[in-house]
Amino acid sequence: MKLTGSYQINLEKQKVWNALNDSEVLKQVIPGCKEFKKNSDTEFTATATNKIGPFNATFTGDIELKDLNPPNSYKITGSGNSPVGFASGEATVRLEDHEGGTKLTYSVEANVGGKIAQVGSRLIDMTAKKMAYVFFGKFSELIAPQLPTAKSQDKIEKFIAIKKNIFKPLNKTLIYSIIGSCLAIIGYYFLV
């Protein structure tokens, strides 16, 4: 399976590079990460639990950084095992100055095997895309949080005002009626 993507991060390239090499930052952004241990400047051990189809898999594996070209690019290779299978792969990460910040581009190739491979390539691809989206999204938010603009702040305030006005007149009886109706529809759906 192959994945590619990019993110615009509103931070200078050197700071993005430093964050990509910070084990505490990586532990926070790896989906389901329980442990992330730095063994050397380029080698790490990680444990992460994620749901892949019907499996709730806990992978423990080794990660190594290769082809380091600070602060422009590197390659991450890794492999991990779990009771339901194994995964291995590599990702090339590139950083370039772009629009007053840094454009992070990634290309990932991954392989899975064992019971987990039986769930089908489409489901595995969807899970991998979601994990990449979560990883790079959390990474971007963590190291360079977006400050709300005056326009977005106005939209947020209008949404809150509308929400208050919609739910203000609802009384408990109406709320219980809505919940009861939803439960009845769900029950009917599963019983029929």
C-alpha cells in the first residue's frame, strides 16, 4: 500500500524538523501510542494500539531514521508485531519553505501480514490513511496551533448563539420524547 500527502505548517522549517525528531512530540501524535522510547538519536521503540477492522491490535516495534538531511528530509523505517499479524514500512518525509511556513510532504509504503491481512486491502488502506491523517493533523496542531482569525471567531460566536437559541425553548418532556423515539427506531431496525 502507498500513501502520499502534504501539510502546510505555519512554523519555520528548523522548528518543524526539531519536532519531528522529538520523542515526546512523536509519542503524543502517533495514534494509539502507549510507549515511545528513544534508544539512540536515530532509533526508537514504540508500542501502539489501534483498531483495524474487527481487530484491536497492539503493535510493538522498532523505528529507525535513515538518510538524514537536516532540516530538509529523512526516511523512517519500521516494523512491528502483534498477536494478529505484523506490519512493516517506510516513509519519506520532506520539508520545504513555503508561504511563510513549512510544507511537510510524506510518502509511505507499508506491508501487513498475518490475520490482520485477512480483513482486506481496502479496509487496511482506509485505516492507514486515517492514521496518517491523524498523525500529521495532530503533529501540525501540536507544534503550530492555528490562531482563530477575526472572521472565524465571528463564525464561532454566531454558531454558539444559534445553538443556544435552538435548544433554549426545549423542555425536558420534549427531549425525553426525542430520545425515546430514536431508541424505538433503533430497536425496530435491529429487531426486524
